[in-house]
Amino acid sequence: MALSLSLLLFVGADGDSYREVIDWLMGSVSGATWSQALLSALTTTIVAGALMGSARTLDALMLGEAGAQALGITVDRARWTLFTAAALLTAVLVSVSGAVGFVGLVIPHLLRLLGFSRHGVLLPLAAATGAVYLLWADTLARNVIAPQELPVGIVTAALGAPVFAWLLARRRSAS
């Protein structure tokens, strides 16, 4: 994949446009326009509302497929609906900021470890905590090698990858 990406950048980039592609691949919120911010906010509001409306369904799915079905959940339809909503939100946000990794993976798991398991509480708390975490990471990215700006995706990966590895190791040792 790296070879094909490098070749595409080399052949297709005009002037310094490859820098924009590299910035997008590494994740950055610094180049976002107000129209992109509005699109992100509207999509987040709509999808977050739909997900909050599905909090009880998400709680039921935590019981497993049989448990959710016993509670009257149509599991396949719920899964496809939730995956579609998550994919739509991810697509819009990644189109604006690029690949800013580990925020959506690490924050909810850490909050679950702190005892927040009901989705009616977990979803808004994870959104708020993830936003604050991204602001801190962006501030660090803008200041760590000033006057240059480090892509925020590098900062979130540097902080999130070890935490995610710890979470995986913790889960593996528990089972």
C-alpha cells in the first residue's frame, strides 16, 4: 500500500499539493474551513441524536445476540442501522480532518473501565471527553515543535496506541 500511495503522490501531485495529501493522511484540524466545521457539526448532531435514540438498543446488544433478541431487538436491522450511522459520521469527519486515530477507540474503553457502561451516559460522555482529548492533542501538536505544526494524528497515535495496546493486553490476560 505504501508503494502505491507513494507512486500516486509522485505522479499525481502538482507543486506542493502532496503536502496537503500528507497532512490529510496524518490528520489535522488546522486546515478546516467554517463550511467544513458546519458540515461536521450538523452531521454529528444528526447522527448523535440517532445514536442517543438507540442507547437502549446498544445496551441490549451488549447482552449478546440471543439476549437482545429476547428483549425484542431485531439484531440484524439494528446492526446495519448503527453501522451505517457510524460509517456516515466517520466518512464526514475523516473527509474534513483526515486520519485522526485512536480517539474513538481509546476514550470509550477508558470510560467503560471507569464504570460508565450504559450508552445513555457513555455516548455523550465519550463525545465530550473525546473532544477535549482532541483539543489537548491539537494544542500539543501546535506547540511541541513550534513554529511548525505536528499533525494531530501523530499525537493521538503516540498517546493512544500504547493505551490501546494496554487495553488489549488487559483483556487478553482477563480471558
